[in-house]
Amino acid sequence: MTDLKLKSSALNLLAALVGAGMMLAAAPAQAQTLNEALAAAYETNPTLRAQRAQLRATDEGLPEARAGWRPTITAEGQAGVGTVDYGAGAEDLQPLAYGLYASQPLYRGGRTSASTSRANNIILAERARLASVEQTILLSAATIYMDVARDLTVLELNVRNQQVLEREMNATQDRFQVGELTLTDVAQARARSAGAAAGRIQAEGNLQVSRAEYLRIIGRAAESPQPPPALTGLPLTLEEALIFSDENNPDVVAAKYLEDAAEDDIRYARGEMLPTLSLNSQVEHREDFSSAGSESDSASLMAQLSIPLYQGGGPSARVRRAKQVAGQRRIQQDETRRAVRAQATSSWQILGVARARVSQFESQVEANKIALEGTREQARVGSRIVLDVLNAEQELLDAQVSLEVAKRDSFVAGLQVLASIGRLTARDLNLDVEYYDESAYYNDVKGKLVGTGINE
């Protein structure tokens, strides 16, 4: 029995050292708040940065569309050699011509106004998509922050539980030595101690997985998370949440602008069937075109009207196709609205359930603490057996872990409600960052006439 006790003590010491080492590794020197983590994700997340670049690329659609209002100016020149045979003789020529040509569209069947309106609607839809991606990234960042906080607490609970059960095992062995308990009691205590060690190892693994995901989303190693602040801006009722989701959810907003852009496409396609009017001018100089030494200069200004009479049915097909796409966009907008309302409803219900679970688990933890103390006292006087104490220990741990999970679920559900109503952006959360100005690049390029340089 002495050897058994010595082996148990050695195992106990080893487990304690491993647990202590993990706790030191899991406790960085500097704490990090939720807002700091969200700010880091907002500033560095590659998915969000890529979406901003996508918006800037979309902004270029407006000056491209506006080009239809503006003139085109070209310069042309030609030179060569030739011979003219007059029958009685031949003459060598060196023809030379150069000129300046300009064309100003006056009317293009409404296509320029349609393409300009379409470009603006696509830009607004892309801004809404950026807001949606921003919400998704911030929700993911907040979720993984809470996951790390939960896993850290669960690890601490498992380490403490392992230490307690190891003491219980040692005490059981001591009482077995003096004949107060049986070998079965010792085996039960050792089994629970081994189970606690396995639970701690699992908790350590879960924490490392969460930390890896934290690094991927937020871009820095997970530090010691602090309790998050209370959420603000939540709707008071489900009906209010549904109203806000219909009006403010970025996916709904994007779908609306995409439908408007599809209507612009119909106008553009119809414009191909309408007359076009342009003002054309040219200035030319010619030498040696008709005879050696001949030279001429010319200038002209002409209005050109083109009326399509029959175009093979292509424009009509494009109009019909644009109408079908517009119908598709209307259906997709309705589908998006339904999906967002379902998301808002689901998140609201999950939030209510999670809050209720937190309250019940808090009561359960307090009751389990009282029950454990009572069971230990009764075990000391012999009215309870070792298994009763071990069961009480396990029930307390289970309740504490369930409480931490419910707290995390409650907070994340609140974030999901905010996202469904469009209130989970950096500005809504008042993050301490320099907010991305979605209109800065737009304002820079919307009237730009020349230049290929870009600003990021």
C-alpha cells in the first residue's frame, strides 16, 4: 500500500505541474478587451480589406459610364508612296495626310443616363455588401473572442477539478490505509481523478483550437480576454427587430439596389433601338494625293443622326433578357428579406433561451456548491459514501461549464440580433479605429477625366 501511495503522490505532483504549466501558458501578461480585439480585426482582416478593394473597383464604374456624355478626340496621320500612270507618262507621289477628329454624343437613346444610374446603384449595392462583410467579420471576431474566454474559464475549472479530485483520491487512500474505506472506494476515486485529467487535456485542446481561429480572424495572438461590456442597441421586441431588419439589414439593402440596377439595364437595352445623334468635326491636311505638289486643307462640322430600322432582333432579345433578370432580382430581394427575417427571429429566440439558461445555471451552480459542502460533511461522519462526494463534484463542474457555455451563447446571440438589424458595424460599436470612408475613393474618381493612378 505504501508503494501505491507513493506512485499516486508522484502522479499527483506530475499532474499538478502540468496543470500549472498550462495555466502559466494560458495567462499572457497583457489583457485584451473585446473592443480592442474587434478593432484589430477591423483594421487587419484580409477578407474585409479585400472587400474594400472590391468597392473601390466598383466605384470606377461611374466614370466609365459618364464617359458616354463626353467627346472623343483622336489624331490620325498617314504617309506613303505611289505612282499615277497618265498613259503618256507616270508620276511618282508621296501622299501625306494628318488630321484631328472629334465626336460629341448628343443623344444615345437614353443609354448613357441608364448606365450612369446603373453604376450608382451597383456602387450602393457594393457598399451594402461591404457593410455585410464588416458585420460578418466583427461577428466572427467577437464570437471567437468569447470562445477563447469560455475555453480559458473551462480549462481553469477542469484544472481545479482535477486538483480537488486528486486530493480526494489521496484522502481516500489514507482512509483505506487505516481501514475506514474499501479498495472499491479507492478505485472510484482514482477513476474520477483520471477522468478529470482527461477532461483537462480536452479543455487544453479546445483552447488551442480557439486560439488558432482567433489568430486567423483577428490577426494577433489571443491574450487574456476580459468580460465583455453589456450589449446596447438591442431591439425591445421581436416585432421591432423585424422592422429594423427590413429597413437596415445590409443584405436587404444590397438586394434592393441590385433590383434597381436591373431596371436600368432594361432602359439601356431599349436605348439600342432608339435613334442616336452626335456632332462630328474634323480638321485635315493633305499633300500629294491627286498630283505631285498638290496640297489641301479642310475643316468640317456635321451633325449625324442614325435611326435603326432593323437590327436582326438582337436588341429585342436583350430587352427581354433584361426584363427576365429584373424579375429574378425582385424574387431574390424577396428571398433575401425572408432569410433575414428568419435569421432575426432565430437569433431573437436563441437570445431569450440563452438568457434564461444563464439564470437557471447560476441557480444550479449555487445549489451544487451547497450540495457538495453538505455531501462532504455527511461523508466525514459516515452517512455518505465516497461515490456521493465524487458525484457531487462532477455535478458542480458540469453546472459551472454549462454556465460558461450559456454566457457565451447569450452574448453571441445578442451580437447576431444586432447583425440581423444592421447594427454591428464599427461605427455602431463605437470602436476606437479610423473608420473606412466608403465615399472617399468614389468622390476622387467620379469626375476624373484622365490618369491611371489609384489611391487605396
